Amino acid sequence: MGNHFVRVKDTESLEALTARSKDGPLVIFKHSLTCPISSAAYEQMARFDGEVALIEVQVARQLSREIEAKLGVRHESPQVIVLNKGQVAWNASHYKITAEAVAEAVKKAEGSQQEQ
């Protein structure tokens, strides 16, 4: 599968991600480098078959705050947000993060994209 994580560190990247989501759903994963629950979520995201925008919260605290403010999703870590058409289509945190759940959320978002 290879490394499909793309590290994101700045607020300009959030704007780019939001714009890219207009072409199709994309996955943002907020990961704590020191949390064992986040390590388990990281393993799940490593199994996900698709690109993942990886935000390491200790490295990009301001970006994490910006996501909360712009997207209206309360900060948690670990956390996955699926963006579609510039909006939050799905989000989950902690043990609710599984490769299967994320894949299903992306599939559902793709379906809603095609309906329009």
C-alpha cells in the first residue's frame, strides 16, 4: 500500500484541503504523537486505502485550532474528519476510528457527490 499519509502543518494547507474536497471527499487525521489511543487509530489509518492528510497535533497546534474554528468540529485527538464539497461529511474520534468506518464514510460521501 505504501505511505499514503501527507503531513499538513499550516493553515494555508487547510484552505487547499477544503478546496480539494470540492472535487471529492478527503480524509483528515488529527494524531497525537504521545497518546496510546492515537497510536491505535494511526494503525487503523495506515490500513485505510487512500490518501490521508496527517496533522500531528503537537507540531501543528494552531492548525488544529483553525480546523475547529472553520469546520465547527470540536477538537479531539485522535480524530478523523471526512471533508466533502468543503463541508464536514463525517467525523469520529478515539476508538470509533477504524479503517472500515473511514472507508464507509468516504464511500457514502462519494455517493452523495455523484447524486448531484
